[in-house]
Amino acid sequence: MLKKTQTKMALLAVAVTLLLYAANSQFNPDNSSAAVHKTATLVEPKSNPAVSQPIQATKPQTATNTEAKAKTEHIVAADLATDADSTQTQKSFINVSDDRPTGAPQDIEINSLDELSALFDSLNYNTKSWRDGNREVPRLTFEAVSERWQKTSHNMPVQQKKMVFFRLIAPLILVANENILLERRLIESAPLDDIVLLNIAVKYRIIDSVYDSLSEPQRQALLEDIDILPPSLVLAQAAEESGWATSRFTLEGNAFFGQWDFSGNGMVPKQQRKELGNYGVARFDTPLASVEGYLLNLNTNNAYKKLRSLRAKLRANNMPITGIELATTLDKYSERGQAYIDGLIEMILYNKLDQVDDAYLNDGAPLHLIPTADRQP
């Protein structure tokens, strides 16, 4: 059951929960006629969760009107909402809330799709809210995909499966993007010999060691390479690469994006191509770590230089950064080339994931989802 007062109240709505999913997008699919699968949940705990800590910093790169306001006013989550029909870079891709929580997440026990849906309702994270234009997303995390999900999701209505998948992965993307924006703030403002800045430069392969010096041109290179990725693109690739979180690699190693690992520690495919060397699929401690690894890959790998250059151009011109536009640069992500790009764009359009590019995190306490039946006494 759900432990806190707010979520307990939400359980009163369980009987009508799925009736609320009369959606205008696959982020909020139509589930009014779907059967309830009470044991199908996407989340499952593991013994050693990895905790991602954001880097605290002070200011963003480009002084747009929104950023100038941020320097003089206290920014809260509601200020990150993108104006309707805006032709400028999304506010949530520029600023972070000054009221964002910094404490440890609160554990919430979930053991059925009913309870998960009730939690979504209690957080105003449902179809009605989305259709009304609310793009505020709660800070939800989980530690692994449940085996029950793999077994039962195949029998769920497609719309329902998509809803659960998108609604649980979207918060992870927004958290990872928020951490990147905090890194960008520090990169712009910190002295060149700042140890945190030097560690960031090593992480993004601009310098080899923290004992190396960092130049102003290298600072600018960091600001081009280190940036957000629009949630629509990340959601589409996660769904494509993980088979809607049902692949063996996703269950065994939280691998949502099919990233290769040549260290010898990866998960070996059943049909490994020996001509490519001793490779495996990279494993991650948590789904959030998988999202962060994917962002790091696209922000560092030379194969995705076109994406980073286009994104920097859009930001410099204060234009929207969208998944559809950046997807056109991913010809090297898959051997399928243009066909892969076409498939991503089709998924974004069909599921109306472009709406999620305007989403932003709320200022509520972070919640960590744990299946009740799997929790240790």
C-alpha cells in the first residue's frame, strides 16, 4: 500500500483510476476500456542503488531574457513552464528551480498498476492534467525493471504499456537534464583552475587529467558538448532500444539504450559479432544511471558531433531544442542509418512525445518507488 497521507487519499480513487486515461497522446494513452493488470509494475528494487548527486553551481551560459530574469528573481518550478506557441528555447532547458529539493527521496511502496495509477493521480500526473496543459512532472525514480513487467506487459493493452513506460522514464530524463544544467552553470562561472570544473572537463574528455590546465576555448568547447537532450528523443530511443523495457539487457543491467561496452564487463549478446571485438552491452546500477550514461555518450562520442553542433546552434539562436530536429543527426547511432532516424521521428510524432519537450520537474520531494511484495521485512 502507499504509506503517506497524500498517497493514501489517492487510493480512494483506484476504482476510477484507469477511466482518467482518455488521452490525446501516447504519453497519456486511452485506457478507458483496458483490463487492469494488478501485478504488472515496471519497478523492482536492488540491493545497492546508485545515488546520483547533482553538482551545485550558479549561472547558465547565454544571457537570454529568461536568464537575465533568473539572475534577479527567485525561480520556482512554475517559472519553467514554456509559453504556449513559444518560438524560443524551452525555459526548462535554460533554468533550474531555486526551490528544487536536495534531500534524499522518500520511499513509496507500490505493488500494482492500480496503486501506481493512484499515485500518478495524487501527484496530478495524469491524462486530465496533461490535457489541461500542465507539463509539471514529479521526481520519481526506481531501481530496476521488474521481471513481472517483462512477463505481463506483453498481455497489456498497448496504450496502457506505453503510458506506464513513458511516465516512469520521463522523470529520469528531466532529473538527468537538470544535473547537466547545473554543470553548465558551474562551467561558465568557475575559475579555470577550479577542481570541480577540472573534473567535469576530464569526465567529458576535454582534458586527460585534473593536473592539466584548462583554457577559455576549452571552456567554450565544454559548453557546446555539455547540454540537455530533449525528452522526446530520449523516450523514443529508450522505447526502441529496450523493447519497452522488456529486453534481457534491460532486466539484467538496466540497459535502456543498447550502449556497447568493450571493457569486458558488459552483457554478452547471444549472437556476438566477433569481427567487432570483445564487446558487450553496458550495464548500469539504476535506470537513472542508464539515462545519464546515454547522455554522456551523446555528449562525448565523436559520432554525435553533428547533434551537438546543431543543438549549440539552436541554443545560440534561442530556438526550441526538439527531439524531432536532433533525431535527424543520429545516422551513426544504428547500422540502420536513415531508417533508424525515420523510425524515431515516427515514434515521436505518433505518440505525440514532442509535448514532453515542454515538461519540467516540480519542486515536490523526490519519490523512490518500491514494490511492496519485494521489500525486505
